[in-house]
Amino acid sequence: MLIVDKTTIAEFLIERIKDFPKIGGLALENYIEIPPLEINYTYAYPCFPLAKIRKKDPNLIAKNLERELTIPDYLDEIKAVGPYLNFRVKSDIVLENIYNLEENYGKIREYLKKEKSKSEKIVIEYPSPNTNKPLHLGHVRNMLIGFTLSNLFKYKDHNVFQVNLNNDRGIHICKSMLAYQQWGNNTKPNKKSDHFVGDFYVKYNQMVQKNDKLEEESKKILKLWEDKDPQIRALWRKMNKWALDGFNETYNKFGISFDKVYNESEFYWKGKKLILKNLDNPNIIKQNDGAIVAKLEAKENLPDKILLRSDGTSIYITQDIYLAYLKKQDFEYDKSIYIVGNEQDLYFKQLFAVLDMIGFKEDKYHLSYGMISLPEGKMKSREGTTVDADDIIEEMENLAFEEVNERYPELSKKEKSYRAKSIGMAALKFFILKYNPKSDFIFNPKESISFEGETGPYIQYCFARIQSIFNKSEEKIDLAINYKLLSHEKEIKLIKQLNIFPEIIGTALRIYGIHLIPQYLLTLCQLFNSFYSECQVISENRELEKARLLLIKCVQIVIKIGLNILGIETLDEM
RNA sequence: GGGCCUAUAGCCAAGCCUGGAUAUGGCGUCGGACUUCUAAUCCGAAGAUCGCAGGUUCGAAUCCUGCUAGGCCCGCCA
């Protein structure tokens, strides 16, 4: 087995071109690019830098290189096109690699070189909800990013620990509690229990408009809570359980589980000691009013940050500092990742700066994702104008059920709802994951719930179509094919796309760009569908059929790897 | 007042890290393809001053500067 990627091509060129321009510090792979889709070559070397050195026309240099270079056995062709030197990798190599490695194909470089890019311990913290209201679309994005990133690290053989932090105390919780005390009549949930709790949070915010005394009342409850008033604590435990029970149901729907769940209420005061211990640090100062502040302005060019209130009590960052140590102690991690929205960008810069300042120089990363808003504007949980996580799942599944029902009315109800669940979740997950996590986007409920175009079901459909061909074909799939037969333009494009999959996986991990995987799958499936409509697989020509079967088998393998990482199921029929 | 982010066809996005081939898809619009492996599909057409103005470069959507518009954030909330 042999790997041919950008690095391979760059190594090949560097060995043979004496004046190959080595621009400082770049990784080898950066000299080579993947040509645009319409160019039927796998890799390209642009000759402009050489042209500069040699003071010659890049077109001419490309032509000369084409003549001078002996084609290595892993390439079909080296071809000068304008100022570009293009390379085409042999189909045999690509298809054999995929067929032999199967689910491991996406990590072929590590696999073959056995350079065992050492397995790291990685802690990923998400979605860290407040326990006073149900999960909404923002949490859905958070969960999908966290889950997918975890899968991606796991796929690359890292040791991933998923942890969740329940923000289960504080004034916002007390507001829901107050509303329940006032208007709840001590009733039990008559609906999904976190929704039941959330209704009281909305109720509070409605009522506080008319009666601003409620504000004070909720502060009283907070005080009572902190004084460990038994009745308030009992109410708090009861409502928190309702909220968390509801969350767990939703986590289950997404297939998410955690290695450890932290509750803010169990340690929020513990950071205090840590801060006080660092008072000898010249940048951590006790002000005249007693508050402790981290001076970040001079050194870090960040606003100063209060670490402890003037009355000595802790604030949010106090416990986050403690939690950083706690996670290190619990997992001995190499890297700690926080999945948190971009409205907290500054907060995390400050948190990390403070941690560095007090000697906690661990590898920390804030994966900051953009907000989802609705066509009419921002979602506000206070006003209950959010897109609810459970509702959107249900809506997607219902619509998928209708679609399945329309196409295959004769199927059993059980089979219909099995497919509907799978397709509905695929649509929801893919819709959110195909966007760059860093950018904001607008969720238009009417247009978003679609099973056509750039969607999860489109990818699933592709998989099922391939499966259906396997069911019909009498030929055996194996590597004993005539690779020369795969010469149709659509086939060449497909093989080119298959070849770059491991590099996509590598880049996605390096830049935390998990959207690269859905984007890649879309292109792959578009190419497949285009191939499908032009090239008949099952055929009188047995040799051709065998060749094409192997090709689409490889497509199916890669789709499966990709969807697995996204937490999307494949269906053999749909 | 300061900081960060964003701006790509009617709409939604990819591409920006690492400058390179005619700016890539989808939705919508118009036209076409099911007696052939699943039409949740495919093919074709129309549709882009890549926010504006400069700069760097052989070459800029991509890098730099300024400007405009929008979003988010800015010491005792979480």
C-alpha cells in the first residue's frame, strides 16, 4: 500500500528540482494545490515561484518539467497546462487504499507511516446549559459541534473525554423557582419536565414587567439558597431534577453522553482559595474596596478582570478557574476545549490569560461558534421566542414521516417511523453542521426543513442508491478489476475526490473546521449522482460492471466514514 | 469611547488560515430528462461592481491600511 497526497508530490518535486523554491517554514504540503473541480487532475504545482527564480515564462517551465520528469509508478500522468504542472494519481492506488483500509481510510497517513501521531488526551466541555429552561436551537448547534468534534478526535485515535457543566445555581434559577412558588400550585410536570420548568422562567419574566418587586423576591430566594435554607434547597433540587431529566432525554435523542458531569453548585465557591493563594502575583491585586482584580491591560492588552467580589464571594470566572484545575486533575489532559458561543470571546481570552498568569499553562482552546438567529431577529429565551430543541426534532421527524409515507405507503408503520427518525435527524444535523461553526447564520424554519439539495438525506440517498445496485448486481466486488476502464470523466472526478478525503479529515481537525466534512460529502455525492445518471453500473460488460462496482463501493465506504463522524446514520433503503 | 467578528447573484452558504486555472454549490426562477441500477435524482439557461477606496504582488474574494454598514462584547451577571 502506498499513500499519495500533497506531501508525496512535494517530496517528489523537491528531490528532482534543484532550485525548488522553499519558502520559509511552510509545510511541504503547502507547495501543492488541489486543482479546481473542472480540472481532471489530482494535484497541481503552480510554476510561478520557479519562474521568478529562473526569470523565465512559467508556461515554459511547466512544459520543460513535463518533459524532464520521469513519471513515478504511482502516477498516471504529469501534464503541463499553462503555468501549472498537473499530476494524476493512479486509480489503482486510490481504490485499493480505500477498499483495504475501509473505515480507517480517513487516517491513512498515520496508518501507513506508523508514525503513530501520538494519541492525546482531550477534554471537550459542552453544552453547559442553565437549568432553568429547556435546550434551544443554540444548544443544538453547540451539541452538534461538540459531539462531531469529539468524534473527529476519536476517529484520529485520540482519547476524548466529553464533559458537561450544569450551571445549576444563581439568580436565573431562582426566578423559575419563584414563579413556581407563586403560580405553580405545587403541581408536577404535565409535559416534558424541562419545558415545565422553562414555562415558569417565561412566566417570571412576564410578571416582572408588571410587578418589579419580584426582582427583589428572587434575590431573597438566592440568599436563602446560599444560606442553605432547607425548603428552598428542596424546591431547588426538585426543579433541577426536572430540568436535568429533560435534558438527558434530549441528549439521548442526539446520541450524546458524557464522561463526567460537573455541577456548578458543588464547587462554585472553591475557586476562592486558589485566587487568594496567588495574591503575591504582582498582577493580581486586592483593591481598596476588597475586590480582587487581575491586571490584564498592560501585559495582555485585555480589560482587567474582577476575580472576587468586594464582599469576598465568587463570581463566574472564580469557579471556571477552579474547574480548569479540576478537569486537569480528573483527566490529566493534553488539551482542553471549550465549546462556547462567540459572545464569550473576550471572557475566554481573559480566563485563559488569568490561568496562564497563575501558572496554569495548559493547552486550552475556546471553540467559538456563531449565533443562530431567526428571520425576525435574535432568539430570546426570556420571552420564549426560541426554537426549542425537542420541537425541532419532532417537526423534522414528522415531515420525514410524511415523505416516507408518500413514497412507500405499503411499508409497515414501524419501518416508516424508523426511516423517518433517521432521515429527520440527518436533515437537522447536516443542516447545522454544513455551516462554518465560526459564522453566524439565520435559521429560516420554512426553508430549513428540506430533504432536497444540500441536505443530510441527499447524502443518505446516495448511500442507499449504491446499496441498491449491490443488491441487484450478480458480480463480486473485489480488487481484481481492469482499472483502465475507469476512464469516463465522471469516474476520474470521483476518484480525484475520493483521494483527497484523508487530507480533508486532517485539515478539519487542524483548524477545527468540522464543516469541511459535510462540504466534502456534498461534493462527493454530487459527483456520484452525476456519474449515476451518465454511467450505468450493471451492464452486459462484466469487466466494466466489476470496475464500477469497486468504484462505488469505495464511494460508499467514504460516505459512511463521513456520516459516522457527523453522527448521522446510513440507510440501505430510503 | 475601546475591542472582536461579519459583508460573496433575489435568498442561503463554500472558498479567506496557506494569494494562483473561467469565483463553487444549494434554494428560488425558466426549460428539459423517469418502459434502463431509487426522480429525496440528473442536465441546461438566466443571475456576482466578491461592502467601498487605496496599497503590496507577475497575480488579490483571500494579505495590509482606511472607510461604511451590521452583530457581539467591554472590572464585582452566568
